[in-house]
Amino acid sequence: MGTYPRLPCRTVLVFLFMVLFYGASVSSYISATNESDIRGSQALYDCDQCHHTKEQDIFLTRVHSSPDEKDIDIIATYSDASGHFQLARLKMRDLSDSWIWENPTNENNEHQTRSQELVESFPTDSRFKDTSKLSVGEKISKENRVKSTHSLSLTPMKIKRRMMRQERRKARAAVLVQQDKETENHIVSAAVERSEGFHTTKKGKYSIWRVEYENPNSDSTLKLMRDQIIMAKAYSNIAKSMNKTVLYSVLVKHFKESEQAIGEANSDAELQPGAFDQAKAMGHILSEAKDQLYDCPLVARKLRATLQSMEDNVNVQRKRSAFLIQLAAKTVPRQLHCLPLQLAADYYLQGYHKKGSLDDQKIEDPSLYHYAIFSDNVLATSVVVNSTVQNAKDPEKQVFHIVTDKLNFAAMRMWFLVNPPANATIEVQNIDDFKWLNSSYCSVLRQLESARIKEYYFKANNPSSLSAGSDNLKYRNPKYLSMLNHLRFYLPEVYPKLNKVLFLDDDIVVQKDLTPLWSVDLKGMVNGAVETCKESFHRFDKYLNFSNPLISKNFSPKACGWAFGMNMFDLIEWKKRNITGIYHRWQDMNEDRTLWKLGTLPPGLITFYNLTYPLDRGWHVLGLGYDPALNLTEIENAAVIHYNGNYKPWLNLAVSKYQSYWSRYVMFDNPYIRVCNLS
């Protein structure tokens, strides 16, 4: 398409002046319109070619007199296809509905403002840029670019729509901004509210414990007062060093009153009625002391000194606690002492001592299931026997061999004579009747009779059990002096006609039938036991002294340990391998206790080294006598549970949640138990 010459600006102004001369209010809109925008207004064009023009400069003037007038003359100026300037006149009724009325008197300023906003809203369109500051060449280049670019035309309707879209954008933006502000205000309000409720201190309260870690139903007040006493003692020492005698006296007075208010209380409920008021008063005094005396390095030194003193006290209390636990574990409760006395008295008074043994054939029958129990505790032994018989499928095939000492023989035999388990066979023996068990044959007896061992146990020169060496208090238990504890290493001598024996400790409870153990193939091993090693625990280096070359050359420190308490012994293999002789040899080498401490497990680990067959862990679960965190499911599914440790189930030290497994097999309706008030 060719380039059409444009009319001079002077001519355009003349025609605009003519429009004003007719007295009509003219609103001019400069736009480049295409053929589709002026459809229905054929009178504006005087040639057919005008419909194909892509760039037209049309100046429309709408004359308004009143919106109520029917015929309004409208004069329009435009350039035709040849570039000549033309003038046309038409009526209002000939216009299409897309034309909009505007009041020039009221909306002149508004129209100007909106036009300016529209221009600013489309800054990338070159037709709306201010060209007053451009050079002549730049203006000519700009005009040529405008003429040669296919751009959208701007009709009054399009301008109106763009203005409406712009208004909607502004309104939407305002709504979004308002929503963001509301959300931000809500978050800020929530944060402020939470911060107001979050206090590390309270009015009238001085505590080193954070509020969020406090339990309102626990001993929070008691903890607070103890913390106050610690801080008061620290500040009193500082006040004394600074010669602040008044403050020192007040602090000493208040922490002594707090100590009196606490007394022996272990919870808030046990505090005296005025304890809370005392805590408040102490809080005010500590606040004053902090204002007068607070010096961070000095307070830190005082608290470190207090911490060291408390650690020393804790160590002393720990040793004392260990001694008391050992004492409680070794001491026989009055009720348990009553039971054998009552039984022994009736055993002789009622003539039971004249009765002989029964079922001698069953006692030596190797085809039956034989159990060995070595104990001086009548009640504990009765629980072992009762639990085994009640869970056995064939009670009549169960034979129990019980060995006790001379002091408890009458009571043990009397109990099973008057309370025989259903269809089971019971044999009770006195260890003093084993004439072959003497110091010339048994090295352990010889050692137990030595003065060195007695000195080690009873410490004649130093009766205090809290002196040096108290870390081995557990080895000072008198059970290690009893030959009953070492008799397990002489099973073939005790039961020479038996092939297999299941050894049971008196602190176990049987929960399943144990007869399948006799069918377990031990693979030529002597001892069948459950291993106790878990990761680095209960391995040989925990029991034996590997600094001694005799131990380090013969054993592996990482060898897995196992437990006494439920052990299947093959007595035929025992005799072949001379297990008792191995035991004697190592006991003789440990006379000075340099290889291991006293006890039966270390020599057992040595004697049965590489001769122990590991049983499934489900047969034997240990730890109920010292570990309160065992898995209850494992306990309930175990064939045998073992209360190894100091917290025996018949003592007040026992873990309460484990006692029911043991007490269900106690015959509480027995007259002897009722007389001795065992519960």
C-alpha cells in the first residue's frame, strides 16, 4: 500500500474552528479505525476504496445539545483514500448503538483525566508517547513507523472498555492487598497473643525451670523451692564475702525456713500449708539479692562449687544405697523366717521325720524328666515346683530333686509332705549327707574355709562396708559362701544314675511345658543354655580378668556369655569330658581371686567354654530382678522367666509389675502362709 500525504496541521485547525463556529460542543477522538469499526456508517465515505484502507485518520465530532433531542447534527472530518480532507454531516439516529453520549460541560475534565490515565496505562504503545521533545528527524521516523505498523484502532467503545478493565484491575489489586494486610495482621495478632502467654518467669516466682516443661499436676512448687534454696545459698556466700551482713542474714533465714517448709516432702501435696507463701517471699528476697549482688562470673563459680558438692553427696548416697540394697537382698524378711520355723516345728512334733522316702524307682528312672533345684528358700522352691507341674503335660513323669542345707531340711521336707504337687515326685536331700563332698576333694570348700575368704567377706579389721572396695559389694553376698551355690558343678556325683538333668534356680517361674527340652539335640555339648550377649553386653570380658595371661591366652574376650537359671546338662558327656575336673583346676588357679571375682557364673563360663549349646531365647527370659523396662510380651511368651538380681519377687524391693507372674503360683490359702502373714 502506498503512502498517503497528510494535510498540514494548519488546515485541521481551520476546520476545527469551523466546528466551533456552529456553536456545537465538540469532543474529538483521534483514532485509527478499520473497516469493521465504521460498519453501518456508509455516509462517512464517498468511495468504495475507503473500505480497504488500513490506516485512516478520522476526526469525529459529536455535538450535544441535550440527550432528549431527536435529531442532532454531527459533523465528521476524515481523510479519504486519495489523502484529501473531507467533511461530512449526518444525523444522530444514523449512528450505531456503540456510540456513547458525553456531557462536555460536566465531563470535559474527567474525559481529559481518563484519557491521560489510558495513555499512561499503555506505555509501550508509541502512538501515545509525548513527541514534543523529539527532533524533526525522529518525528518523521515516528510518523512513518506509525503509518507502516498494523495496529489496533481505538474507538470510543474500546477506550471505555479499556478504562473499565483498568478500573477492575485496580479494584482487584486493592482487594488482594487488603486480603494480604488482613492475613498479616491476623498472623501478627496471633504471634503477639502467644508471646503474651509465654513467660519464662512469673511474678513472685524465681525458678531455673522453664514454664513449658513444668507439669501443673506434679511437684512444681517443691522443685521451685529447692531451686530457690540453691540460689539463696549461692547469694548468701557472695553477700558474706562482700560484707553485706544484713542481706546475708536475710538469705540464710529464708532458705532455712524453706528447708523446714519442705521437710521430708516428695510432692506438692506433702508440703506444709504455708510453703507457697514462703516460696513467694523467697522469690522477692532473691530478686533483691540479684539486683545487689549479681555478678555473672562470681555466681558461676559459686554454682560450680555447689555442683561439685552435690556430686560428692550423690556419690556418698549411691554407695550407701548400694549397701542398703545388698543388705535388703541378703536379709530374710520376718514372714519368710516364720515359715520354715513353723514347718520345722510341726515336722518333728507331728512325727513326719519318721517317714521314709517314697517312689525310689522314679527317682532313679532315666526315662523320666528330672529337675535339680538347690535352695534354702522354702517358699521360692514351692513356686518353682508348682509352676512346673501346673504347666506340664505329663505331671506324673516330673521328678524334682531338691537339695537344701541342714538348717532348712526339715522345713523343706515338711512342706512337700503336706503339700504334694499333683502326681509329681519330690525328693528332698540334705547337702550335709553327701560325705564325698569335703575339703580334700572340693577345692571350693577348702577356699571357703580359709581365713582370707572370711576376711574378704566379713572384713574383721574394718567392719565398715562403705570403705574402699565397696564397688564389689554384690560379691560379698553370703550365698557365695554356701556350698549349695557350687553344687551345680557336681551333678554327676549327686545323680550318678541319670543321663540328663534340667537345672533350675529358685528365683525362676515356669510358664510352659519344659519336657520338649529333653528332645533337644545338644550336638555333643554338655550344657544347653540361652545366650545373654547383646552387642557388647554380657561377653567374657565383663566377667573375666583379661589382663591376666592365663585368661587372655585361653579365652576370647568377645565370646558370648550365657545364663545359669535354666540349663539342660548332658551328664554322659559331662563324665566323658571330666567337667568337674576342669572346674577344680581353674578354681585352684583362682585362689587369690585374680582371674575372676567370687561367684558361679565366671567359673561356669570357663568350665563350659566351647561346650555350651545355645537354646532359643524364648525358653529363658532374664532380668526381672533388676530391669524394670523389659518387654512384657517377651515375658508372657517365655517358657521360663528369671528374677536374677537383687529385686526378688518375695521381697519388698521387687518390681511391682513383675510380681504377679510369681505370686499366682503361691498358695496363699495354705495355713502356714496365713499364720506367717505372707501376702
